[in-house]
Amino acid sequence: MNQQLAADAFAENAHPEIYGQLATSEKPPLCNPFAAENFSNPPTTAESTGDLVIELRTPDTEEFVRVSDDTRHFLIATLLVVNREDGYGKSYFLLTPEMRLWVSNQPSLAKFVKSMRLYLFMNADSEYGLWPIRNAFDNWAISDTQVAEAAKRNWVRRYTAGKVRKAHTSTSIETELLFPDLSMFGADGILAKCFGEAFVIASREHAVIQKLMGS
């Protein structure tokens, strides 16, 4: 053993803590390929609701839906309900307060004015809709409301049994339940996205009023 090796051996024996640190620092750290710090999540951004589509419609009998239990996503509103021009289904128009008052004083329009419960729902394809149910106390309205309330807890598909609606429940749907952070009101609210300008009646000059009044 030469003098340098002897000196190194003596120093290592005399100061093992120092040489241990040096030896450790010279070794490259072991890399765990599965460590969390090796992976970075993509940057998250707030959900955009600018292009959110919400259709006013009753859920189809073939689709499973969930109804939001957020109190901001439910409303009882007065609508004007008429047959669609193509003869299939109904068209719903939101009345402004002034038009609600005017229409209520027109006996010939009374049958078209309905108090409606509006529920925000989403289907298994993550599509949103506003579900209109008559705010009434007959079998159809009550049973439809019961189905909507059941959809707050489970995925359900509505079906008809006799003269009532029923809910068929599924526990197999894995679609993430995510409702928009919106209220019914405001320029960017659910009502605005659902009705738009075309389905709001703000004056007697609206085409639907003109048609019904024969003007």
C-alpha cells in the first residue's frame, strides 16, 4: 500500500461520517419509474360554459338521466305551450312578466298557458336538458314529478305503466355526474341558454301571439 492509499485509509477510519457522506453524494440517486413526481397532470382550467348546450325537452324513454339536486337548477315558470309546426311534440315559450299579465287576461289563450316545473338533467352521454313537467295534480304530472325526483338519486329511464310514469333504475352507468355551475337566471344562466331570444315572448307582436290571436 503506497503512502496515498495509507493516508486515505487512515482518514476514512478516523472520519467515517465524512467519507460516508462523500461516497453517498457521488452515487446517482435511484430512479423509481413509477413515482408520482415523474408524472405531471395537464393544467386544469375552469369549466367553460360559453358554448354549453341545454335543450328544453322531456327525456326520451330510451335514455337514462340524472336530475340535479342543486336548488339553483329547479324552477317553476309560466310558459306558453303550443303544438310544434311539424306536428310532433310541443314548443315552449317563456313569457316576460308583462306578457304573463296580458295573456292571463285573454280567455282564448288560457289553454296555452301552463305552470311548469323545470328540472336540469343530464343523460349518460353527458348531454344536458331542461325537463318540463306540468305543475299540476293529475296522474301524469304527479308521476312524472316522482320520476324526476327519483333521478336525483339514481340513473333512471322513464316509462309508461297504465296511466302513470314509472322509473326504471340502473346501477351500471359509470358516466361522471357533473352539472354546470350556473343558476337559472342572468344573461349566461340556464334559462338564457335554453330559450334564447327565439323562445321568449316579450310583446304582442311575437309571431306565436299573432298566430293565436289571428292578427
